[in-house]
Amino acid sequence: MRVFRLVRANFAVFAVGFLAVAMGVAGLAAVGPAGQHTSHTALNIAPNPAEVGQTVTFTAVVLGDASGSGTIPTGTVTFQVGSTQLGPITLDGTGKGTTSTSSLAEGSYQVTATYSGDSNYLGSTSNAMTLNIVPVGSNKDPSNTTLKIAPDPAMLDQTITFTAHVGAGGGITGQGASGTVTFLNGSTQLGTAVLDAMSNAVLSNYSASSLGVGTYQITAMYGGDTNFLPSTSPAVRLDVVPVGTLTPTTTTLSSSNPNADFGTTVTFSATVSAGFGSPPTGTVTFNDGTTEMGMASLTNGVATFSTSSLTVGTHSITGVYSGDTTFAGSTSAAFTQNINNSTSTMFILTVDPTTITVKQGNSGTATVTLIPSGGFKGTVTFLCSGLPIYSQCSFSPATITPDGNNTPSKTVMTVSTNVATARLLKPSLRRDGAVLAVFSFGLLGLVQVRGKGRRTRLGRYVSWFSLMLCLAVISTLVACGGSSSNNRVLTPTGTTTVNIAGSTNSGAQTTSFTLVVQ
């Protein structure tokens, strides 16, 4: 009990002493056996992987423990690269040590960085990192070089532009290729150009006279950069010809539907080529036999023309290329186009123009063409529907009867505006009204004569009835006898789609146009 009371009385002293011992032990652990603080070493390797012969840089950064009063570690660091030791390297004022080598052979290496320590900090070793040394070129992305030449062929007095594009697919850095491209005629250098931001290199204003008349094989050679391997374009043929010489061309023709039904749209495509070089420019005329159907411009050497107006039967279609300053004209072989008779279509209608614009009170015209098929020769009557109020259309001639030879026929349509609706009575109605008025006057007079001096009640009734009937007839004649010409009517302004119908005893066909009233 005495011992217990002694401990209880001195409990505070024992607690303080125990705490002091614990802190002392912790301090010794943090400082170390010689009063040094702990350190931490971090390692970095760049590039990784690296190609054989490529310079690899090793960097170690040594950080002191927080209890080191903020002092920067000093001393040296040694890099262990597989079985090869690099160093010791003295740390700089920031605690960093760096060394490089380009003599590592192909292979895989385990690398560590070991800090020697100093009077304030204990030594430490970084975590191990793997360094891969790969064969030359295997650490770069492939590239693909293409070449374009314009004009091609080129006349002796022209200048030539060579354009190379290097496709690199984004590469290691996610950017396009950089560097230079060398343009070669065989093994002879024509010039160099630097790739721009779009990975294009352009050698312009090269004089064709420097090459002379002849045929050449031109290539573009990309030298590569830190991310992309070199590449060379396929050879492109370049012809230099005397001034005024035109390069021969070939024109070929095709149809979207060689066996089309009557009334359907057929698209013809003409392809013009010279076998090499830039595509020809200019126009192609499409002919049905000796009849010109239309003309279209070349785009990348191709011209197209569409029509739905071919008659039933077999058509011989050709495409005639006009040529340009470099390429000679050419005519395609005849293409056989079949147009089949459709049982549902005896004829088709077209209208030209498809938009008629008129001012209020004026008229406009368009030509409606009837294209028959299968020898159709029934009578076709024309009419319009969908016209705005106070407008009308008429046709001259009003009917067409084809000759049975599938010959197209035309009628002129006239659209008139501000046309009043007729409110005049028919002549027969006016005539009958006049007779009724005369009869009423006669009846009234008769009653007056016979009743003179001895009026009867019936006579008075008949007289009043005749008078009212006469006044009513006269009022009607006056009201109906005038015309609406004194009342101004206006066709509303705006845009309307109007249908044109050509009708026969066995069917009808339609087309439409746009009416714009201003």
C-alpha cells in the first residue's frame, strides 16, 4: 500500500518522464545515428524508349526530410544502368544531378539513382526504372509522301509548280511532319522546300525550259525529323512539250440507266483523260445523234448532263470535248441509250421558263412542250389550276394533236393578272327581261284604259302589281347591265405554284411552274 501511495503521489512526475523518453527515441529515429535527417531520391529518364546511338539523359532529384530545417542536400549521386555505373555526379544548388550517354547498346536496362548523403542527410536510392534501347528508326512513325505537278504536261515557255504532301498520321507528338523535301528528276536535284504547318512543301516557278522538251520521272524525297521516318513519293511522269503543242485526250461516255423508261431522268457522264498529268479542263457537249442536248463543264476531268426528254426508241449519244490551252479536243464513241415505252405515260410535258414573274395588271408567257411516245396521236387539251384570284391562263393553240411520229409539239401559255370576273347577264336573260318589262307596261296601260271612269278594286290591284313588276325588272336590268370594269380588281402579290395539265380521253399528264406576282 505504501508503494501504491508513492506511485500515486508522484504520477505526474512519472508521466512527464515517460513522455520525454518517447520523444527522445522518436527524435533519434528521425535524425539518425549521427544526427542526420532522411532523404528521398527521384529518378527521371528521357527519352525512353531511345534508339541506339541516341543521347539519353538521366536526372536525379534529392529531397531532404522536413525536419532538415530546409537545407538543400549536397553530395553526389550515382546512376546504375544495368551493370554500367554512371557517376558519381555532384548535386547542384537545387539538389539535382544530371548525366547523359549515347553509348548504350540495344536492350532493356534497370536503372536506379543512389544519393551518397552528406552531413545533414542520410543517403537514399530511387525506385528502379526500366530503360529500353531500340534499333534505329523503330522509335519513329512512318511517313508517306505524295507529289503533284501542275501544269502537266507543260509547254517549254511555262513555269511548273511541284507540291509534295507528307502524311504522318499525327505521330508521336500528335503533330504533323516537319523538315524539308527534295524534288528530284531521276537522281538530279531540282530544288528543296520546307514543310509548312499543313505538311506541304511547294517548289514553284520552276522553268520548264530548264528541263527541255522531253519526258521526265519526278520524285519528292522527305528527309524525316525527330518523330517521323524519311519517305519518297512514287515517280510522277512530267512531259515538257514545244510551245503550242496540245496533248491528245480520250473521252469516254456512260449512262446512269442505259435502258430507261420514257419520262425518267437519265444522267450521262463524260470522262476526259490524257493518261497522265493534271486532268483536262473545258466543256463537253452532249449530242443525241446530230442534235445537241446540252453542255457541261469538266470537274476533275468529268462532265455530267441529265435529261428526261428523250423519246421512246434507241438513241446514239456522244460526248464532244472542246479542249483547252493544254489538251486537244476529242469525241467519245457513240453510246446506245434505250428509252422504253411506259404503258402509263403516253406523253410528257415540260415548261420553259419554270418561273414567270409579272407585275399586277401585266401578263407573262411560257412555252409548254408536249413530248409524245409510242406513236401517240390523241388530242391533248391544256388547262391551268392553282392560279391566284383575278388571274387566268390561256394556250395558243389550245389543243395539240401529235402526228404519231413522236415529234415534240409546242403551245404558248399566257398568264394574265387583274382579270375581273364577268358579271354581265346573258343576252337571253336581258332580252327576256325587256319583254317582261314591255308586257308589264302594256298590262298597266290596259288596266288604266279599261278602268277609266269606273275603277274597280281588282283593277287597282292589277295596276299596282304591274307597276311593281316593271320596276323590279328595270332595276335588275340596270344592275346587271353594267360591267365590273369600273370596279378595280388586283391579283394578290406573292408566289404561287401553278399546275399545267394536258388531258386526253384516256389520261392526263401534268407539269408545274412558279408564278410570281409583284
